[in-house]
Amino acid sequence: MSERETYTVQVAGITRHLPLFEVAPGVRIAIFNMLGDTIVVKATAAALAEQLKSTPANVLVTAEAKGIPLIYEMSALMGLPYIVLRKSYKSYMGNALSAETVSITTGKPQTLYMDEKDTRFIKGKRSFW
């Protein structure tokens, strides 16, 4: 088996060699998956928390699943709660809010769900983008 070609990036001062995968004829992308990479998660969370320190925020939000370690670490550093938007509805989520979006990885529509218990973080608030 031949070694996979990589693309080198620096994220928050950490160097990683990302494997290249062909996703369509003649189209290759570098895959970055920080799950299990504690060094990148901690460095990236610290860099993002620093950049966001003057942004008025009440809560951090991510879609499941790869963003969870990052948002957890940012939450701990910033002293803010976090919400995970689920990709499928579970009955224990109660009267969940839902929104359709386009998946970054597949390019296809998907619905994200916010657990009823988490709506208290956004009720009466406005977002900052």
C-alpha cells in the first residue's frame, strides 16, 4: 500500500499533515478531523477564545459531532455554556427547535435540532454574526 499524499497546514501554531481524498473526479480535499487530537483542540480553543473575548455572547453553539471537543474547551476557557445542535431528533429533546441548513461536508440539506432544555439560553436574545 502506498502512503497517502498530504497537505500541510498550521492551526493555532500546530502543524498537521492532512490526508488528501478524492471526492469527485479530479477534485481532492484535505481532511481535517480534530477528534482525539487534544493538542490541536486546546491550542485552537485558546486562540478562538482570545479572538472572541470582546464579543458579547451568552452561549456557544456547535453542530454535532466533530465540533464538540472544541466547543467544550472554549466553554471552559470562556466561562460560557454551550449547546450542541443534533443531526437527528430524539424524543427526550421535547419541543425541540429545528432549522434546515446545508452540510459543509456533504453539500446536502440537513436539519439540525436544538433540545428544548437549551432554548432557555437563546430566548429573548439576538445573535451576533
